[in-house]
Amino acid sequence: MTCDELIRQLEDCTLPPAALDHRAHVQAGFAYLQRHGYAGALSAMATALSRFAGHHGKAGLYHETITAAFLALNPFGQVPVLDDGGTVIADSNAILVYLASKTGQLIPADTAGRFETLQWVMFQMGGIGPMFGQVGFFHKFAGKAYEDKRPRDRYATESARLLGVLDERLAGRDWVMGADYSIADISLLGWVRNLIGFYGARDLVAFDTLKQVPAWLERGLARPAVQRGLEIPKRP
Ligand SMILES: N[C@@H](CCC(=O)N[C@@H](CS)C(=O)NCC(=O)O)C(=O)O
């Protein structure tokens, strides 16, 4: 799996083929049962199921991510998961850091540059991802029907603030780390695209008042590898 494919997976919540491989599931599920016993597997499933039900407002017993086999691959019960020849890494950003470290690509070679990149990856993980996700819930999904708009406004305000931080960072830079595109851009691009695309929150977060982010998003989406990634899997 390439970094570009990850962008598409995050947007579409599709599972990587390796994680869907039936034999891998059976083997992983079996190892899980051996380690934790049946009760452990069931309680892990129950926890994941209640989390899933709370998140989506409905129970999904047959949902792939709450099977014991999947939880053995990723105890968080979420996609994506990377299975790199037996090295199993969950969470998109951990996967990005793993791939960048393994290949030496998309991350500066010097220590200061590496950690500065990680700082921005964590900005996505701790700020942009969770806040934009809440905007999605309160603006597009079930929360849209709530009469009390304070939760929506709180997340929209915080998302606008975070976009402002990114905007400031991009002043005088083509990419988050300067001249070179990195895993920090990859980590952030999909979420920003999603916020104004799929979630339809462009006006809510005053996207068009930003000075740098819109052009950065266009630059990112224009990259041939990103375009290829957006077609994996092929859109119907
Ligand atoms: N911080 C995680 C978040 C992953 C995440 O939220 N995945 C969602 C779908 S986008 C998920 O798998 N939810 C449970 C499900 O759909 O079964 C990451 O970036 O990998």
C-alpha cells in the first residue's frame, strides 16, 4: 500500500486489501482467541460494538471492524490497518510515520526536520481529525437534527481556528514543511478536502476567508500521485 492510497482509504473508510484477506483474518482471529480466550474475544467485541453503536447511532453486529479477527489486527477497531509482511500497524498516522521511516521518503532526513514534521502530523491527529469529525457529525450526520446548535458551533469555531493555524503555517511555504511535500501534508490534505467536500462545511468554517489553505489544497490534489490515490479503489 502506498501513502497515496491511504488518503483515499481515510476518506472512504475502505479497508486495505491486506487487512481484508480472509486467511489473515482467520489466522489473526485464531491467535487472538488463543491468547485471550473466548471470553476475552467476546468482551473485546462487546466494547467495540458499543463504541460503534454510539458512534453511528446503530448497532452493526457484522461490521468488519468489530470481529475478533479484525480486533486482533487493530485493537482500536478502526480502519486503516497496514499489514506489511507480518508487521501490523494501525492508525493512519502511525502508518504514515512507519512508511516514511522505512522508505526514507516524505520526511526530512535531519532530526529537527523529522520531529517538526511529526509535530504537524500530531496536529492533525489531535486537532484537525477529531474536530473536523465532530463538525461532520453535527453538520452532516445525525447531529444535524439537534435543535441546540451550540455543539456544532463549538466544533466549527475550533475547526476554523485550526484552519487558521494551518493557514499561518503555510504563509511563504508551498507545503507544511516548506519546499518539500511530506507526510504532514498527506495527513492533513484528506481531512481538509473532506471538510469542505463530503461534510459540506465550507461556509460554516469560513473556508474562503483563508489565504493559503485553499491554494495548498489545490496544489495537493493536483499531484499526480494523489490523483492516482483518489482512484484506488476505482470510483463507480
Ligand atoms: N485516528 C484514526 C481514526 C480512524 C477512524 O476513525 N476510522 C473509522 C472510519 S474513518 C472507523 O474505522 N470506524 C469504525 C468502523 O467504521 O467500523 C486514524 O487516523 O487511523
